[in-house]
Amino acid sequence: MPRPPILVTGSHRSGTGWVSDMLASTPDPAVSTIWEPFNLQARRGVRQAPFRYWFTYVTEQNEAAFRDPLERMLEWRYSVAAELPTLRSPKDVGRMVRDRRVFASNRRSGVAPLSKDPIAVFSTEWMADTFTMDTLVLIRHPAAFAFSIVKQGWWHPFDHFTAQPAMMRDLFAERTDEIERFARSPRPLLDQAILLWVLIHEHIARMRARRPQWRFVRLEDVSREPVRCFHELFDWLGLEWSDAVQRAVVDSSSEGNPAVTTQASSRRRDSKAAATAWKERLTPEEQATIKERTAPVWREFYSEDDW
């Protein structure tokens, strides 16, 4: 019997790419990553779902437009027809040919799909229930998250939240005024990162209370003891741990790697040093602001010692 699909989510900048790469490094049972289908920049041939907003909120009430396309994606069914209108260059054509070939090979071989998608965090419960997914949710310290967002210069359009009435009603009722202020007028990146962290991690805290069968893991714990933590995740998912997998984990997290990089997609870090790099890069005033404005949510996941 084929293993169920896997969903790796949490906040963006929480290590979902690194964790997914390591989980997909096992050959038995084979697992392959689908990269952020909820991302507005995802290739349409990979996922034909018509996402219009960053962090689209999908429930049973609005699933009609999303369920079948995402099901086809998880069955490794690539759509050339959906991809063709997006082609702009020979590189795009080459990517389409490659993706179609990979999807066809994965379908024939029974490879399990792993959806790496922090942009799906507010739709996690719908995804897990609809497609019977093993679900791993990653958590990151608010100061580390804020430092990463500011370093990358990632501005967020908060009107993508206000444009989704069900999301505002179901998830953000107590923070409506604040979100609407951010939607009306751009705020500094640090302020945006603080609010995003709170919104995402309030939701994660609620899911953790409702979903004890899932795994909720702090990135800092994985970063400090990557071999132990990944071995536990492999056992939980029923994936084979091997010497090759262990080498991949060590190579991706060893002290010889940089602690901080400007490349958002980099998978090679000194993971232990990266976990606390924010302490040297953020000013004491910035750290105090983050700590004050993310309280009491950070206490759901961290202690005073983590500051």
C-alpha cells in the first residue's frame, strides 16, 4: 500500500525547505518534493489551482476551485495545457519538459508526494483532512523570523488577508483592526514581520491543541541536534534512515557552513549558529520590541531562556 502524502508547513523562513530536502533524501520508500503549490509563483502545470492571494484560506466552503487540481497534483498528474500559456522563454519550455517527465516518472514508480508549503499554513487542516496527509508543522523563534524577513526584504500585502472575509472571520477576528491598518498603509518590514509571526503562530498554537497526531517541531531544536531530530522524524513517518541520509543531514548542517547567507534558497548552514544569529544581528532595542509585541504568543513555544 503506498504511503500517504506528506505536508511540511509552518511559518515561511522556518526551515521547511531544509527539512523537506532531508526527508526526500530517502530512497525507500521514495519521496519527492512538490515546491509550494500555494505560492502565487508556482508553475501552473504543477498545480492548476487558481490561487489569487498569498496565504489562501481553503475550507470545505470554498474548496470547489481547489480540491480537484490539488488532488491531481498529489497524484503526479502534470498539465501541459495549464502550463503552455505561461511560457515566456526557452528556459520555461525546458522546465515544462523536465517537470512533466518527473511527474510521469513519479506516478509510474509510486513515489510519495511531499508538499513543502508554508504558504499553505492557514489551510493546513483542510489539506490534511482532504488528502489524508502526514503533517509536520515547523515553528521558529519570533526574533529569528523577523531578522530573516528583514534581511530578505520580503514585504507582505496584508490586503490579501482582508480580501478573504472567511479568513478574517474565522482566524483573525480579534486582530481585524490591526490587519486593516497594515493593509491600508505599508508599515516597516520589522513591524510587518512581527504581525505576521503573531498571526501565523497563534494559528499554529490552535492547531497544536486540536491535532495531537501531528508533529510540531521548533526549528531551533532541529538546528541544535539535526541527526537526532531527523532520525525521529524519519521513524515517525516510516521512512528509512540510512548512512547516506545521515551524511546528507550532517553535510547540510555542519560547522563548516555559513551561519547566515543572503541566498534565501540556500540549504547549507551552520545550523547551530544559525539558530541564534539574530542575537548578534538585531539591536537590543529591536529584540526588546519583538519580544514585547509578540507576547504572549511566544510563550506558547519558547521560554525566557530562549531570549
